[in-house]
Amino acid sequence: MNNYLTKSCLLAFLVAAASNNCNIASAFANTKGAPTSFVKARSATATTAIAAAADGFDETRGGTHTIADQVARFARAKEENNERYLDIKSVYDGGDLSGKRVVVTGGNRGLGLAITKELVAIGASVLVICRSSSPELEALVGQYNVYSGVDVTDTEAVNKAAKRVKSDGGAIDVVINNAGYFYVPCDTINDDSLNFEEQLKQINICALGPLRVNAAMVNSKALADDAKLVIITSQAGSAEWRTTQNKDEGGDYGHHMSRAACNIAGVLQAEELRKKGYTVILLHPGFNRTTMTKKYEHIWDIEGAVDPSEGAKRVLHETILANIEKTGKFINCEDGLEIPW
């Protein structure tokens, strides 16, 4: 997610390799109203992508992986009338989670609250681990199902919460690691705005947070035998995609490093916990219109940002589809395809 001036686009590759029915004119139709510099940037990237396609580069790995450029990805979904992408309700059925016991971290606001609301609506029993509660949240899930005062950077607090979860009821079927943090300023080297303390804070919350929570749940023996450990991460954690999404600019160091660290931790968890029967899945929830992404509200429309209620259904749809055969996969909830590392 970048602004128009920093966005680079593999549209020519999209035409050459991902959609034989596309043409450059229709793919560029989505640039209407965009700054001239943005359109020029896309044209330049298209030229580069044509060369890449000629060299045999296949960004989608034969259709198993999603497209790096968010604008192109959304444009193609509209052109193809991809119902899975444009209307998750066309494929989503939350019934498989009805009656399941689900832990949601950071379930008191934003996407986490939307996930909590959707889980309650489909009949799941939801336990929320969060830093602060609210009357709305307690009315939604029940006062004793809210474990407040827990920061995912506090190992002791996380361990105590997991033990309480174990003692308070039945085994946990799903853990959704949603708690996150996004430092608002875009820190860069050239303007001397690097904030190393904030970068470490993001890594602590977004990368170590899910590791702490999952480890606590495993070690407290709170999990059902076939439990799913969901980690909500971001496409920002893909190193390969930085040359598209941050081309010639870089920036947002803490955000990208924290998500890349989160992803490698998730893959390692998947390998270690496979023998226990636990599935670990890494989900990019798509672009959601939340406080966390408000710094990008000027591109919400062109990049297909959705209301958190839709984002919640996307996350839960992929949670239901997750199984031990998919453990360790990095999935884009927008289209259900993998994201490269």
C-alpha cells in the first residue's frame, strides 16, 4: 500500500501471464483521475514487466500466487468480475465455526472487533484478549470472556491469560492473532526520520506478539487436538514484493521488518507444531478501512479497501479452509492465493 507516486505496477505481466483476455488499454483504464506522474510510473513499470515476462518470469507461479501490485490486482478482479474478491459473501459460510471456542487478540477494536462480532453472529464462543475492554465488547461476548489488561509484549501477562483460558472452560479450537501496531509516520533514511524505538516496538508487537500468544496457548495445554493458530500478518512482509510496492523509495522500515519477522516466526511454528496436529496459517487480511490504515485513506478506493466487516469474513473464510496440509502458508484473504516470501 503506497501512494500514487510510489506505486509501481506489473500490469504488462498481468496482461501477458495472468489474464489472456486483458489488454493494456483496459488495464490502464483504472488510472482515470490519477496524477500524471502515477500514470507515467505505471507505463514505465509496464515496460519493465514486458521484459520480465519475456525472460520467463511468472509472478503468479502458474496461478497459485497473487499479484504484487494492489491497484492491478483490484483492477483485474473488477474486469473479471471475481465474486470471491469483490463480494466475500458469495463464498463465505461461517457455519463451520459455530460452537467453536475462539480466542481473538486485539478483539476490542478495528478489524479485531469486526472479527469478534462476526464470530458471535455465527454462533462461536469468543474469548477476547486485549489491553482495554469496553461496555460494547463485554455486552457482545460476556464480561468474563474478556481478558483485558493484557499486552502481547508482556510475556508474563500473556502466560497468565493463557492459563486462565485453560482453567475457565473447554479447549480452544482457534486462536486468531490480530493484535498489531502500525507507526504512522513513514520513516526513511534520506530525511533522517528513522525511529528505531518505534521499529523495535512494531517488531515486538507484530512479530513476537503472536509467538508469545501461541507458545503460551500450547504450553498451557489450552488447545484442542486439531487447533488452528491464525496469524494476521500483511503483504508488507513479502521481501519479493518490495521492488513493486516500494520501488525506488523503501521506507516504513519498522512495519515491513515486523511483518517479515512475523512471517518467518509463523513458518517455524508451523514446522515445530505440525507433529502436534496444530495448523499455523499466515493471513494477509486485505486492505481494510481501519484506523491503522487511515494514513493511506487517499488510496482506499483505487486499491479496493473494504469495510472491516467484510475483512472479517475474508479472514474467517480462510480460517475455515486452513488445515494441516496448508500449515505455514502465507495467504492473501482477498483472493485466497499465496503471497511469495
